[in-house]
Amino acid sequence: LLSLFSDFRIIMKLITAVMLERSVIFISANPAKLSSAILGIKSLIKPFSWCNTQIPVLPGDLLQILDSPFPIIVGITQESYAQLLEDYYLESELVESNTWVYLDQADAGDG
């Protein structure tokens, strides 16, 4: 996970979001990168543990889970993200209440 981000402040924002039990949504074209990022963030918060739902790669048919009222750590592919933008409108509440992490950008960051 540390190699994916050039700025340590991004990692600190992720740890803060997880510790505050905010939903964190990772986006990447590579499913292996999604799984690694989710497992990596779980390792960074030790000795604490994430007691809520975690889904390494969410299938495109289950995107409505992102609207769940409980915190989740989830990975979605670029195709699923495009489908999310196409099929569903991203409500401002969904965007603001979650931490979005784009892993494929040259200078990956969160939104």
C-alpha cells in the first residue's frame, strides 16, 4: 500500500477514515491492486481491527451496496465505476460520506 501513494498524507487520511469508521471505496482497473490495497489498509491499523464489511472486489451487479448505512471497505473496478456513473447518479451524500481512493492515477489520491 505504501508504494501506491507518493504522499504520506494520503495514507494518513485513509487511516483516519478507517479509524472514524467511514466507508472507503478503492477504484482500480486491476483487481489484484484492489485486494492488496484493502489488505494493506487493514494491516496499517493494527493493533486495531476493522469489524465491519470488507469486499476486495465488488461485482458490478451489487453496486447498490455502496448506499449501505454501515461502513464498508470495498474495491470496485474501473468498469464498475463507469457503470456507477452511467446507471446511478452519484448523490452528493454518497460522495461526501465516503472516502474515494483512485489507485490508477499517476499521483493516486483520495476524494
